Amino acid sequence: MTIIAVLVLVALLGCAAVVAQAARSRRKRLSRLRTGWGAITPIAVLDDDRVSEAWLEMKGPDDADTQIDDRTWVDLDLDSVLATLDRTHTALGRQMFYWRLRSGVAWAASPDMEVLTERFTADQSCREAVGAQLDGAGRTLGNGLWVITRPSLIRVRWWYWIFPVLALLMLTGLIGIAFEPRIFLVCVALLVINAGVRVATAWQVPQLLAPMRQMGPLISAAERLLAAAGPAIEGSDSIAADIERLRPLRKIAGWVSRDPVASGDLVASLWEYLNLLFILDANALLFSAKHLKELGPVLARVAAWVGNTDVALSVASLRAEPRAWTTPNWSASACTHATAICHPLVDAPVGNDATICAGRGTIITGANMSGKSTYLRTVGIAATLARAINTCPAASWDGRPFRVRSLIGRTDDLSAGKSYYQVEADGVVELLDDAEGALPTVFLLDELLRGTNTIERLAAGEAVLRALLTPHVTGNPHAAIVATHDGELVSMLEGLYTPVHFRETTGPEGLSFDFMCRSGPASTRTAIALLESTGAPKHVIQAARARAEELDKASSGAGTWNGAV
């Protein structure tokens, strides 16, 4: 009786310890969620090479016009923007965040997303319940999953039915050895056959089993989200039905979700022996293939729902930051006005206004380092975020959404055997092709045709910049913002491009900048002043100024614009 009492006491103490540990974990998770809510995160670098999985699997052949092209993605450094703004808890969340930025699909195309984001903003208990479930699901939830949502990748050949036959023969043979030792030779022959089967299916089985291991955790995470705050999440009724349809995959998911490598060397070795004897992985593929083919789209919807819920929670947290984030006021106005837009990757950024009008452009002049290129990127990032997540780093955004196309950073493409100039020429032609479309686009160009001779650069630059805004049958829906050192373009494009400039001041310590965008063209020069403040010899400075005066007189006599360079 005493031993039984001791055992009961030990069992009760063990249960109490487990309950206490679970409560402690919940408190820590809740504290972490509350601390992270609305907190500004440091600038980060994207270190996730699987973040594009959802976009690569979900994009279609007709999405090229709306999605952000590779050059614009790199020009705006959207990898770093994503890494810095991301507050998701799961890989599915981060992948869907990437998809929203990259695909060009407007936030307004999914009305439930804004409703859910506003719900998370207003309802603390709801967002904490959902956040706790997403955080508990783990950062790796969804890695590699998308490949099995495409039925075309699940291929089962007629001879795969030999897998269960071989497994049954092996099991029968191992049992039969106890009665007839010579059956051992049959088992050896079967072992050789099984090894051959594994080699024959090696191209497909391993790459599908890893994604299949995500099915169980995904289904469980979706169920927990529904249980935690299902009625508060838009679309929960249809997702509940989808989860019920995934029931056939549950048992298979429970089996293949066991990752022997994660369990240690001993378990991994034991699993490998069993796999060799009974070709377990090939049998798992065979018996799940039919269901995967039928339920792949359903699995994709559940995965996207979990990921989008994570994105909505992330966007709500972003809007709660102390720095300026605004929800755009969308309209069909020809001009979009943004105030105090800031670059999210710049510490203590200076806010500037921007006006983007259909059929009109802006031309920016000013010295190097004054903020022209950063301004281009700031406008591009703000326009991308406004369209993708209905949130942008500005005091206000009033107007229409724009697709963004840019030509900012260029370099030699050694892999394609293209020089810097060929890369730029290709980029210009692509922008001109985009300008033929009807989708409202803002074109961002920095130092167009730099490095070529002055006369052709001005002539070609004017032609290209006018072509980008050439009226179509129904008008031109596009806008363009160009940064240049060619002050002559200001007068050449007068009436079509509005001039603005960034200003610098020269003092004893050299150049200084306030990074404020001002109306009109730049009226100062900095090259000679910078040389002088840096300590260049006086005779060099004097010669430079004398030559500059001569060139000014010559250009004035020729009737060209005498402005900043």
C-alpha cells in the first residue's frame, strides 16, 4: 500500500511539473509577443534562401506584367526591406509576405486581409491567441511544402505497386526463416531487389518525403488557429471544410512526418535498415500519391490561409510602430500625393513629399551624395508596400496604386557576357516595352545612359523620357521620376517633367547635406568646391574655375541651359 501511495505521489508530482512547465512556457511566449508588438526591429539582411518558395510555386505565366521584375527587386533592395519589416512567426508567413511583395497582387484583391489586420489591431486578446499558436507552430513551418501542392509533380508509375508486394514478401520471408533457414537466401535476393527499387525511385521519393513531413504540422497548426480564434479570422468556415477534406492525409502525414535524422544517429541508422528491408518511403509515396494529386490545391489553400493570417498579424504590428506608417487613401485621381515618405532601411530618415501624376514626370538634380538615388528608392519602396500590404512609410498617401519599374543600379553581367552599357540598353528597352502597357506604372531612372558622350546621352535621354510618357489612345497612365546630373534635360523636358533638386552646403569641413527635396532645378556646383575643401592644390582649383567660366559663356552663347552639374 505504501509503495502504491509513493507511486501515485510521484505521478502527481510529475503531472504538476509538466503543467507548471507548460504554464511557464505560455507566460514566456505571451511576454515575448507583447514585447515585440509594435517594436521597431533593427535593419536586417535576408538569410532565408527558401523565402521565395510560395511565389515560385504560385506564380503563373500571365503574372509577368504585374510582378516585380528581378532588376527592380534588386534596385530597391527589397530582400532587406522584407527582412527588416517581417514580423511573421512561421516560414509560411514569411513566404506569403514575400509573395505579396513580389507578385504585384494588390492588397485590395483580398478584402479579408484588411479586415483581419484591423481586427488584430483593435483586439489584443485575439491577436495574442493567434500569435501564440503561430509562434508555437515554429519558424520552419511550411519550408519545402509548396512542391507537393502541384499535382503535376506527383507521378506514380504502374510498376510502383510492386512496392507493397516486395514489403509483404520480405516480412513473410523473415518470419519463414524461423521454420526454414534456406529462406534466408530469398530474403537476401529481396534485399537486393529493394535496393534497386530505391535507386530507381531516388529521383522522386526523397524530394517529396521532406515536404510531406510538413503536412502534419500544417494541419495541426491550422486546427489550433481555428480553435484559438476561428470566428475572428475571415474565411475560417471554408478553411474548416478544407481541413476536414485533408483527413485522408492525416494518417499518412503522421507516418512520414517522423524525421529520423532529427532523432539522432541511432534512430536514423535503424530507420535506414527498416527502409531497406521494407522500402517504407516508396510505399508512403505510393499510398499518398492519389490523395496528394486530389488534395494538392486544398493543401495549398490551407497553407496560404495560415501564411496570410501570419502576414496580417505582422502588418498590424508594423502599423503599431511609433514611427510613421500610413494606410493609403486610394482614389482614381490622376495625381498621387505622398507626404513625408521615409526609407525604412535608413536610420533617422528625412521625410520628403512626392507627387506622382499620370502622364507627367519629375526630374531631380543635385550633387552626388545629396539624396537623389535614395529618394528614388524611397518612392519605389513606398509605392510597392502601399500596393502590396496597404501600408507605407509616410505621413499620408492619397491617390492610385502604381506598379514599379526601375533602372537604378547597373553593372556588367559576366554570366551573360554583357557589358554595363548593353545591360543598360536592355533595361531601357524593357522599360519602353512596359510603357506600352495600360497598367499604371511609375518608372524610376538614375543617371540614364551614364558614361556615354554628352550629345548622344542628352538626345537619347530626352527621347526615352518622352517615350515613357507618350499618350496612348486613352491617355498615359504612367509616371516617371529621373535623377540626373545633366541639367540641360530640365529645359529640354520643360512642361513634361517637373524639376526638383537636393541642395548641399560647403563649409570648412567639406560638403554637408540636409537631404530635403526642394522645388526647381539645382543652382549650385560642388565638384570644384569639394576638391577645394578636401585640400586640392590652389592652382588646380583656379584652373578649374577659369575653365568652368569659359564653358558657361560658351553654353550660354549656344542657348543651352546653364545649370547644375
